[in-house]
Amino acid sequence: MSQLDYSVSGRFRAGRRRVSVRRANGSTFNAQLYYPATATGENTPYDGSEAPYPAISFGHGFLQPPERYRSTLEHLATWGYWVIATESGQELFPNHQRYSEDLRDCLTYLEQQNAEPTSILYQQVATDRFGISGHSMGGGASVLATASDARIRAIATLAAADTNPSAIQQSPNITVPHSLISGSADTITPLANHGQRMYNAGFAPKLLPVIQGGWHCGFQDSSIIGCDSGPMSRATQLQITRRLLTAFFELYLRGDLRAWDDVWGAGVLGDPRIVLSAESGIAVEPDFQRQIAFTPRILTYGLAIANLSRYPQRYQILIEGNRWQTEALPNPTPQVAPGGVVKVQVRVRVPRARPGSSDLAQVSALSLRDGGTRAIARIQTVLR
């Protein structure tokens, strides 16, 4: 399990400022831009000490201003992210398609500012590491945006609502890792009618973390008339939400494998407050028919790696926790077609040690397509 606590603030402070974003048709809208800073607050000094930073476009819920998500947006900024939250789409009858395009336009704004020498964002944005998120209507609009925008590398939504056009129908068109964070006690976008249907329609790698006792408006800092309530406290729900969001984006926008446990592994599976459904699209199984007899001081195991996703994949073989010299061949693997299997040899160099000595290695196949999805097997070698 990672030693990092993604529910607590990162090393930066969180600044914010209002910016004007231009659409392709020439019209404009305002957005709130959160960023790593030396002090918390509005227009505080930017801290570019670890730039360029990944960026996340965030969509608010129906009639909800971005301010109601400030604690979460600031949290992401403290971990070293640009977070841009549109103020558009707050009409009584919003156009969901246009709103999803505004979320994409926010990313275009960051691209343009990153290329503008007079901008504070000049060469400060990792434009190859874009993510997207949103709550309720903003979550559904995030699905629409991701299905249409190849720049987006990962999506994590909060109580995503189906939209018009349908986010459920667009879910099969998402080709990047996606996490549909939901609450079991949500009475506004009930899980069975929204998040679960998006999950069922989508393809691996996909996750559905359901916060037990989580409620729709518990993803916000405050509620308005018409909001629901639930058995979990808002503070606890927000803490869990920040951990899930931050770990997910650290894994998929930064490629930090320390976050894997809090997205796919023991960090989330061991938390009784979360029930996780997940499909990685990778399977790693011992291939006993390929076990090779003991040769002088080397024991070779076989592993079969199956590509259960709908994309061609190559895998990096990672070996962790071992004391004895261990290697995998081939590494990385050749490309594996959807539904295909690749065979890998894991060779353990056995030391001159007393019978009964053993070593346990964790061997995983890491998708080189997204740099964060992997499946794990464990190999124990006992000296006889």
C-alpha cells in the first residue's frame, strides 16, 4: 500500500483567479482557474517550481456554481495540478452538448496560454497530460467531452448524471481509463440509473467506486434547497472523494505507480466505506506447462498475460519485492491483439542457501498504452 495519503493537501498552496475562455464561434465565458501557489487565496503568487503541471477541466452540477466545489479543486491544485472550472452552463435549461464543448474549450484555453509568451502559463502546462472531472450534470458532460476529445487521458466523475445527448450511450466511446465515483445513498442520480449504467456500457480499464452512505450533494462543500442528504458526514465523504480523485490522476496523469493501490488495490479494496467494481482488461496467470526444470542455480517460471481489453497492448513487466535476482523475458512484451495471450518467462537466480530458504516476488504486467493499469501475480521460489 502507498505511504502517501492522497486525502490530505499536497506540498503547494492553492491559488485561484478568474479567466475568460473563448469558444470557437468567438463568444466567451468565464472560468475559475486553480493553480499551485505560494499562498492560498485569490490571485496569490504562482509556484512554478515543479512545472509543467498536468491539467484537469472540471464541470459543476445543475445550477451549482464552481465555488461549491472549491475545497476539492483547491486540493487538486495543492498536488500540483492546473484545475479549470467553467462558470458556464448554469442556465435553467442548459444545453448539455454545448456545456461539454465548454469543458473542452477550457483545455484549449490552457493549450493556447501555454504557447503564449506573455502569459503566466507560458510553458507551464503539461498539455500531453489532460484529465477531466465533474459532478452530476458536469460528470455526464465530462463523459460526452471525453468521448469526443483525444487529448483527454483520464476521466474521473462524481455522481455523474445521464445527459442529453446520453452520457450512457457515449460511454462505449471512452477509450481512456475512467472512474465513476458514486454514492450508495444518492437519491438525485441514483447509482442504478446513472453511474452503474455508464459503467456497464463502458470498456476496460474502468472503475466504479461506490462510497457507502455517500449522497449526491455530499460531493459539494454546501447544499441548496432541493439537495438530498445521507448517513455519511459531508466531511468524511469529501475526504474519501479527494483521496480517490487525487490517486486516480496521480496514477494516470503522472504515471506514479505508488497510487495504484489507492485506485485498484488494497488501499481501496481494504476500505469498508468503498465497494469497488473494476475491470483492468489484463489477466496474468501462471502458465504451468511452461515451467522449466531446475537448471544450475536458475529456475524459470512461465506466465500467460491475456489482453482482455479492446485495444492492442504492449506490457512492461515489473518485478517488485524480490530479494533474489529475478528477470522477465521478453520485457516489454510484443504487441498483443485484443483477446490475445503472450507468454513470458520469469527467471529466478537461486543463491547458494540453506534448503527451505525462499523468496516471494510480485510480478505485474503494466499497460504501456496508459502507463497505469496493471495486473499482478506472485511467484514464490523455495530452495529444496
